[in-house]
Amino acid sequence: VIVLLLFSSAFAVTEIHQKNYVISSKNAIFNQLDQTASYEGNVTVSENKFTIRGETLKISYDKGRMKELFVRGLPLIYEEKPNRKVEKLSIKASQMQYQTEKNQIQFKGNVKLERNRDTVTADALKYDLETKEFSATGTDENKPVRLTINSLAKSKAD
């Protein structure tokens, strides 16, 4: 198993749009015919700007290039590394699909986005990594999209 994990880390460092992804997990299976890689158990995907944690990950490749990541977890956690404009961004959900060519992520199932002190809860959320635009949807009247804005942000004078 250790050899497989070392091989999986080497295989998982992939360049897409000038990005490198490092993936770790308990188990990994590679299918060259289907051009897929599947990871199970304490999966972590790290990239320069974000980290994703979940229980399972399936990656689809097209001609050796990473095309799509599908992550599941109870919950899975997506966190962006802080920069000057955004103090903290964290998204929890049951599953996510990251389309690398479009640079978009779709979250589904009990989605909770926390940005600084504000929160959004929804059944589904789309996030465009290029434009930093979010789009949230509810599936029925009983579970609408809910936004909580915390206006009590501390000022620098405090």
C-alpha cells in the first residue's frame, strides 16, 4: 500500500492551466483504459490557491490532462487560502464537481458557504474560480437559499 500511495502522489501532481495538484489518500486505483484515477479514505487535494478534503475522489483525464474532479464527503470541505481581499472562504457540501477546463466548481447537498463572517446555505452552489462569482439555488420552497450577513465585523480601531 505504501508503494501505491507514493506512486499516487507522483501521478497526481498534474499541470492544468499552469496549476499543480497534490493528492493524498489511503488508497488509490488507476485505470489507464478509462483514463481515471480513484482515491478513497481521507482524501486531500491541494493546489496553490485552495485545499479540498473529502472521503472519495474520482479524476477523469482526457489525453493525459486532468479534465474533471468529483469529490464526495460527509461533508467535503473546500477552503481557499486567504489573500488581501478575502479573509476566509470555506464551503462544505456532500459532493462537488470541479471542471478544470471551465475553472468552475459545482457543490451539491447541504451546501454551506462561509466567507469572512457571512454565510450562505443552499441545496446547490456554482462557483466560478475566474470571476469569483457564486450562484446558489434551493430545490424546493421548504429549503430556500439563505444568506446571513454579519454586520458586526470588527473595525481596525477595535
